[in-house]
Amino acid sequence: MPDARELEEKVGRLERLADSLGSVPDEELVGTLNAAVELLAEINAGIEARLDAAGAESREIGGLLEGVDFGPFDEALEDLERRERTPGESGV
């Protein structure tokens, strides 16, 4: 999976290619556009790989959270909210 620096470098190369399109001779234009398309494909593949990895991590975290009992936390939060809604009660 490409890292952020590698993707940034490819985006930089793509930007330089885009900036040069106006000055590229017609006979080189197809080659320059092909290079841009190749860079776009590499950038896209890198982004997709990062999204896949993030999705896998998200599923893993979701699985871990399913096993956590938040009951005591929820009860404490409900108790705190109840105290905040009840006027005249001490908050401590």
C-alpha cells in the first residue's frame, strides 16, 4: 500500500504534467496524456488501497466494540443527565 508521501509525489508529477500541456508539441501530446492517465490510475489504486485498509480497520474496531459492555457508562451518563434535569438537587 503506497504511503501518503508517495501519493503526494505522484499528484505533484500529475500537476506538473497538467501545467505543461499548453506547451507540449502536438506530436508529444498523446504521450503526455498517456503518462497523465497512468499517474491517475496509480493515484486511484493507492487511494483505493488506503480506503480498503481503513474499512478493514473500521470493521475490526467495530468487532472489538461489540464485545464491550457500556452498561455502567450508560447508567452513569443517565444518572448525570437526570441530576442536570432535576432542579434543586446537588450536583455532587
